[in-house]
Amino acid sequence: MNKQTFAFLLSILVPSLCWPVTPQDRQRLDQFAQKVIAKSQKLAGYPVNQDTSLDGFYAWYVKSKLYRASMNNVGNPRNQSPYSINTHSFENEVVDYFAKLYGYKEDDYWGFVTGSGTDGNNHGIYYGRKFLQAKSTVPPIIYVSEEAHYSIKKLADVQNSELRLIKATDMGQMDLDDFEKQLDPTRPALVVIALGTTFKGAIDDQAAIRKVLAEKHKGPEYIHLDAALFGGYLPYLGGEAAGLVNQQLQKFDSIAVSGHKFFGFDEPLGIFITTKEAFGNLNPFHVPYLNDAVPTITCSRSALDPLKFWWKLHSTRMDQFQVISTNLLSNADYLLEKLQAAGIKAWKNPYSNTIFFERPPGEILGKYDLAPDESPVFGKLAHFIIMPHVNKKLMNGFIKDMASWKAQAPTELQ
Ligand SMILES: Cc1ncc(COP(=O)(O)O)c(C=O)c1O
């Protein structure tokens, strides 16, 4: 078969590889983009900030033509990597910012920009296991509340670790009596604390968990904080709220936060930080061509994500983050109050931007992309998450839809 026949046959078998992007293709892409952007502004059931505000970043990116290079943040960002086209220096500045925000002692932390909250949780469990292995030959047990994010269950499985699911209270916090009952004092404990839980936005009681550990455990312990969403806005609220994510106050070892949830990015990313002590127990597989043992589970890592994070931190003042965070909670109070006033059974946890309520019919769920759940106590539920793009207009439209559904719904038998 000659080259031309081969190319012709290939173009029939895999046409998308063989033809340029046509005007029709572009039209299809444009329609797709418009549809996504329009829908994004109505999204209220998932904790993703649709106010990405990256226009300035992309204008610079296109102008700089940086996309012509294939950068990669493989390796330890604190060790000069022989793969020099990376954004490690920007990544370190992002980590420094958050280490300070989360109250880590200066020079007693290590971290990186993750691919997601789950990636951060994976590292929390991995670093926790290594830390505990260095202290005991007895395998650890992972403790987490049944209402914590499902990634913890999956990751415990991936990392072949025994998991104990602790009951949750009706409002979604880890049940401390059950924690005490299930805590095995003979084995190292890796406790994953939820701050807050995915569906009800509950914050586990860190002081009470530490008290149970101090009184009933005493063995090697590692605490990982899954602060995927709340870790974004709590530090900017100051006072007690900021104290909940302060490492020196709460004595957690590591923390994982999603970047795309509170901060608003056009793709998933996040941040993971742990102490130097935990960092010091990693498997010392030395990779000579990367100048180090590679401390991340993933090898190749995005170099663009740290750059976007750096841009976002540089283009948003502290007082702007404070205003956005305060608004989240005042809007959450507003929505709760209005739903209850319309006769809808609705609940909210302290410091939470998540309102959960009796589940409306499918049209309302679909209109706002609301996530459903079920509870033995509250029955069929849905939740509405106040993110920075959620404005009064969106909330008022939702309140109106809920109120007219409630007005038409048959009254319950008492
Ligand atoms: C509490 C909690 N932890 C972890 C995650 C997972 O985060 P990501 O989607 O960034 O992997 C979520 C996602 O909703 C979450 O709510």
C-alpha cells in the first residue's frame, strides 16, 4: 500500500485525526461554550465557584505565548528540578501564602498545588500512613465520619488501609460516642476530620476529637483535615471561624483544600500542606534525573494550575476575599430564612454556606443542578450551596420556585 492510499484509508477510519477543524466544528464549539457559560451561572447544587475571573490571566497567557512550551511541575517544588521549564517558584509562593493563612509555623511545612481536593486527601492519607509507619509497625486504622466525602472511603481502599466509618449526628457531625467506641487504642490512628461535610456542611468538632484521642488512645496519631470547600472561606472570616483552620490551634498535621471550589478556577485544582515532620517520612526512592525523591504520588503535574493560583492570589486583595466570604454566609442566612418563611423544611449548620431542605420535584432540581440525598431523619433532601457567583437574583428565583411548589403541594397529614 502506498503512502497516499494509507493516508486516505486512515482519514476514513479516524476522520477527526485527519481533517482540520472546520467552520462547522468551530460553530459547534462556540455553541457548546455559550451553553456552558449560560448554565454555569445557574448552578447551585455543587460547591464550585463559577465566578472564575481569569480574563486577565488568559489575556496575559495568550500574549506571552507560553502555551507554546510544555511545562511540567514534576518533582519537589522546593528542590531545583533538572526539568527546568516548570512553575515551582510560583507554586512555592502559593504554598507559602496558604501555610501562613492556615497558621503553620514558619519553616515547618511542606506543600504543593494539587490536581483537586481528592488529590490532597490522597496525599493526607499517604503522608499519614508513612508518618505512623515510622512510629509503629502496627498497621493504622483510618477513622472518618460516614457523612465525610466519599473520596476518603475510596482512597482508604486504594491505599489498602482499614477504614472505620464513624456514625454521624443528625446534622452531619462525627458522633463522638461512636468514635470513642470504635477507637482502637492498640493501633495507630489516622483521623480524617471533615470541615465541612459535602451534603450538610457540618464541621466535625476538632477539640472534642482531640480530647477523645488524648483520653482513650495515646498512641501514634495523625490528623488530616478535609477542608475542600470551607478551607477556602473560613480563614477570611477571622475570629473563631479562622481558628478552625489554624494548624497551631487545631493541631492537625495536614490539610487539603480544593482551589476550584471557593477560589474559582476553570478546572479542578487544590492545595495540600503538611508539617515537615510528616514530610520527613516519605519513601526515599531517589530519582537521580529529578534531583530528589519525588514526594508527590503523581509524577507529572500541571505547571499552569500553580500559575493560575498565583495570579488569583495576586489579583485579589485580602479585603476582597473577606467581603466574598462574609457575603457567602449572609446569603446563606438569607436563603434559609426565606425558605423557612415559605413553609419549607430547611436546615443549615454553623459557618456553613450549604442549606439543605426537603426535596422539591425534578424540574426544580434540574433547573438549578441541585444534588439529591436521603436521610433517615429528614427524609428526601436536596441542597443549595451559596458560592460567590450566587447572587440575590438567583436566590430569589429559587425561593419563588420553591414557594410555588410548596403552595401547590398537598398538605401533609399530621
Ligand atoms: C468535603 C469534600 N471533600 C473532598 C471533596 C472532593 O474534592 P474535589 O472534587 O476537589 O476532588 C469534596 C467535593 O465536593 C468535598 O465536598
